[in-house]
Amino acid sequence: MTVDYDILQDTLKSSLLERNIPDDELEDEDVFDYLIHILLALEGTSNEEIHDTVAPFLEQLPSVTDEVVDHVSQVISELILSDGQASKGSNVKKLDKNVSMQDELAKSDEHAVLVGDARAKVSANANEQKDMFHSTESAKERRKARQELERARKEYEASLRALEDEEEKLEGKVAAMILPDYSTGRNDPDIKCQNVSISLDNGRCLLDDAELKFTHRRRYGLVGKNGIGKTTLLKAIAAFEIPDFPRHHRVLHVRQEIRGSETSVLDTVLAADVERNALIAEEKEILARLEQTDAAEGSNSLSEKMAKLKATVEDNDKFAADLKRLDEVYGRLGIIGADNATTRAATILSGLQFSNKMQMGPTSALSGGWRMRVSLAAALFIEPDLLMLDEPTNHLDIEAVLWLEAYLQSYKHTVVVVSHDRGFLNEVCTDIILFQNLKLEYYKGNYDIYVKTSEESIKNRVKEYDAYLEKRAHIMEFIDKFRFNAKRATLVQSRVKMVEKMDLEAPEKVEIEAKWTFDLPAAEPISRPIIAINDAYFDYSKDKKEDAYLLKKINFGVDLDSRIGIMGVNGAGKSTLLNLIMGRLRPLKGDISINGRLRIGYFTQHSADKFDLKLSAIENMLITYESTNPSDQEMRSFLGKFEIQGNDALKPMMMLSGGQKSRVAFASLCYQKPHVIIFDEPTNHLDMESIDALVDAVKNFQGGIIAVSHDQHFISETCGELWIVSNGDAVRFRGTFNQYKKEALKRTSKKVAESVKMLSNVNA
């Protein structure tokens, strides 16, 4: 039989389409052209040979499974071997040897390298390493890996779309709270739910028969590894998706980021309390029905309104019902503090460092960090029965963090906090909830007490397990020694039963995760001066007078043993000072001296976001440091020091966990071998394990450190010298970090009082 090229091509593609392979995966005509030519050139072939020829090509397609490969191979075999022999008489010339598409693609990469394409060079280097790795894998394993990659890619894109949809749905809103249901008659302030299970849409289980419990007026810190499901749990609670969760509670989960609108900051916060708004709207409706709007408008308080209405309303059933409901509305408005709403909102905004001008301005004029503060302010203003804060200290400066700590310590209801800030958890929390192994474990005390209690518990469990093993080994020694001794048969049998009972009641083996650490390598020594700023002035507008500049007459020095923490409110000029130190900005007056051999490392909260998530860790590192011309093997070995090894180093970074991405960022920092490292909010988005590793690495680093951070634990552990940026000056603080905290809290309290007083005068 003679097999025509077009027939073979149509058969091949149709057999793939029959198995629902997407059309976009069949668009590479070159691949199919090579495959068809190879099939036409086969002589004296068999089903097995056709299968082995087809499989390597088909496994390049993400959606192809083993079943698809078998199906296509069978269809092609039936076509070619329909007469019991290989196709003959084809006009297509037989190739001298099989053609490898991988080799052809590599050639195209090599050509791209010759014309100077940096990414092609990286791809060629990484592909060589991938070939070495994949050569030990079976075709089935490679197909499984590709399918896993495609699944991860789709999940990643779906999560991005979900975030975009949520932002679109909640545009301009700072909080989403479902109105409570008071008709149930329940008023228990505590919350307790048994057998709580939560799963994602993809089937992944987060909680399985866990116990969820919150005691009234306790403040809980919810901790666990990044990606374990803490935010998902908070969202489920806020949406009342937990079975048997009491509906009479006002529950609020603060969103991490919001979109701006033209509504003023103060009005946005006031509008956030949906229950207050609903009650005010209902009040107006009832007043309209009672035709007493004019009489009530001149009243200054809720009690005066009620008194006037009772004096004028006729005694009939309809009016009586309206009056009763109006009394309930006013009662509820009084409970949630509607009378002093504006003052409370202004107090909270001032505590979060909003000036009066910012409070009156639109949220659209604010940066993402300040809009996050609006969301936080709205949540504090609402005062829900269960307030859930998700990384509330992100985007806050240290002054705002200290004010928030003091505010939450006196909060009248229940609080749940997810935070990476150990110092914040220590100051705020009365209890810690550990999210681990599909369960919720509860510990009394703040974070440091939880760590101590947890470590003691692990030690006790290890001792218990070791005691069990020792006792079992002792008994087994007796059994083995006298197993074949007839005189001791009864004793041996007794010991065997004892061991069987011990095994049934044996304590669980304790799995202790090794603590991950890394080192910041020391750079070669260089001579002084390292960095010196002398009488520097700077502002982004040259038209201002010198006394109005953002930074004025700054005198600042950095050495290789410096450990400097820079404090100050957002907008004071901290980031500008860092940019001057790094040479990214030039002073308008004065001078800055930087050693010509100095290498400065820069690590920020966004360091892990700079990578191309479609590329592997190796490829990203090779691109970042292309100028040093590292080999892929060298880079792979280097990443291995940060536990990014094996397949983790080769797969796209979108498939890595948040902690693994952070480790790649740490690796990128270390590869530079900097003399001085500048940290700008480095702990944001890191888990506790990564923060501890970073703190240890910084403490052991033989170079200079400059840090801007709201994380009290990070600053107190790594910085021995504090500089305050305020009112255009950068002045060294002569005192400890705890002394600075007390002074900062006093300044903030004074500022809040002044702001509220000024706002009251404006509204008077």
C-alpha cells in the first residue's frame, strides 16, 4: 500500500482532535512535517516501532496523555500496516537518519545566540542542563511533568483573572461585610464551629474536620506557612461559608488592596459601614412615612428626635409599629456609635498618619500603600464583632504600626490577625492559632510564648517517642535471645503480645523540619571612605526655596561595619535618602562620595516579583547576571545552596511556592557579593522561616547594612544605629529601639488629638 503525505497528515491531526487536543497545540507545522517524513521513510516496521517514533513528538504537546499516544500510534499503524507491511512506493525520499526536533530547535537557538539574542543564549544553556536531567526520565514521566506545568500555568492565570474580577466587582469599596441576622435570637459573643472542612475549586483540601473557635475579646494571631490557606479561611469566615457559623455577628475581613475613586478618604471610611448606612436609610424611610421629617431635622441627638416624634404621632397600630421599629433602629445606631462617626473616623485616619488634607482628598490620588491604609481605617471604624486583618502592617511605617498596636490592645471585640511581623504579634495577640496539617492548633499567649510552648511540646513528644523505641528495643532483645528456648516460650509469647500492644498505642513519630539558613558572602576588602554624604540638599522640584526642600543639609556616612536602621513616617524622604546613597539621585547642593569599587546590594519587598515567572530559576539568574557569563552548572550549584535544586531549579518559577521564590531572590542578592546591602521593607511577603533566615544571615554578614523596615523584630535584631528622617532632616537617635517606640507613640497620639480638634472646628 502507498500512503500519501496528505492522508497521513490528516489522519495524524484528526486522531489528535478526536482526543480533544486543543487546536493551538497543533499549529507547529514543522514538527508534524518532520514526523510525517520519518513515518513515510520507515520500512519493515512494526506497531512498536511506530509507537516509539510517534511518542517523542507527541509528548511535546502539553495536553497529550499516555492514552492519546497509544490511540494515535494505533491509528497510524492501521494506516501504514493495512497490508501487513510498511508503506512502499512513496515519492518522498527516505531520510538517511532520524531527525530530532530537539536538535533542530537547539540549532535555531544557536543561531539566535550568534546574532546576539541574550535570552536565546540562556535558553541554550538551560536546555543543555534540562537534557541532562530529562535523559534519566521516562517518556511517561516527562509527559506527566508537562501536564503538571500546564496545570500550574492555568491555575496561575486563573488566580490572576479571579483577582482582577474581584477588584472589578469591589471597585471603590474598602470593605465587604455581610449584614448580620439578628432574627435568630442568638446573642452568644463566642464563636465555635466543629468539623470545619475547606477545599479549593481544584480539589485541594485546606482544612479537614478542624475546630474553629474564637472567644470574645481575645486577639488571635493566625500563623502558618505561606500558601497553606490562611487568607482563604478568613474569606470563608467573612462570607459565612463555614457551616453553623453564627450569623448574628458583624464579621469583616480587611482586603489587602483596594482601587481608588473620587470619593474623599473620610467619606469612603464613613460609607464602609454597611449596617450603619442601611439603618440610616431605614430611618429616613420611617421618618418620611411618619411625615415628621421637618420636625426631626432640627434635633441634635437621637434622644431629641425620639422625644419630638412621640409627642406628635397619633396612637394607631401602623404608627405604633413604625415607632417601635424606629426605636430599634436608633438603639442599634447608638450601639454602633453612629452619633460620633465622623470623629471616630478622623481619629483612626489620623492615627494611620493621614493629614487633614489627605482625609479630604479623593482616594484615587493615593498610592497603593495609602489606599491599603484607607481599607484598614474603614475596618477599624466599623468595629465588627470579629475583625480579621490580613497583613495589616504591610505598607505602614513604624509610627502607624505602633499606633495600630495600641488601638487593637483596647479593641472591644474579637480580633484575628495574619501577620509576618513577630513584634506586632507579640504586642497585639493573646492567643496564637497554628494552621498546619489540615488542622487548627490553639496556643495561649503571644507569638514568643507560642514558639517556646511549641518547642517544649516537640521536645516532650520526642522524649516520649524515644522512650517507646528504647523500651521496645529492650523487649525485642529478650524475644530474639530466647525465641527458640522452649523453657522460656511462655515468657517470649507474653513479650510478643506486649510489643504488639505497645505498637498499637505507640506515639506518633515526630518529624522535625530542619531549620533553613543561608549566608551572605563577604566581599573583598576596599578602602575607606565607603559612602559619605556631606551637606546634601535634595528636592524633586528645583523651584522651591532651600528651607522647603524634602531633604536639607544631610550629613550621613556608611562603613563596612555599619548597622543602620532608618526610621520616619511615609513621605518623610526615607526612600529618597536611599536613592541618594545608591547614586540613583544627585543632590541639588552638597556632595556624595561613593567608593568606585563599592558594590551595593538592594533587596526590597518586590525583589521576588522582578523575575519572569514563565522562566526557571536558572534562566532568570543567567539573564540577571549575563554580564558575568556564568555557566548553567555553576548557577545550578549556587541555587542548590538555597535549596532550589533538582526539578525545582528547572521548572518555571510560577510553579514554585512563595517561600521558594524568596529563596531565589536571596540567591540573587548573594550572587552579587555586595559590600553594603540596602533593605527596603525586606520582610513584606516573607514567611516566618524566611525572615528568621534573613535575620541570621544579616547578623553574620561582614559588610554594611542600611534598612528601612516597619518590622520591629528585624530592626531590633539587625540594626544597632537608628537615624530619624523628619522635617527635611536626618538625625541619629541617641537611644534604644524601645525608647524610640515610646517617643514615636507619644508624637502620634499628639498628632491625632490635634487633627481631630482641627476637623471638629471645620465641621462646627
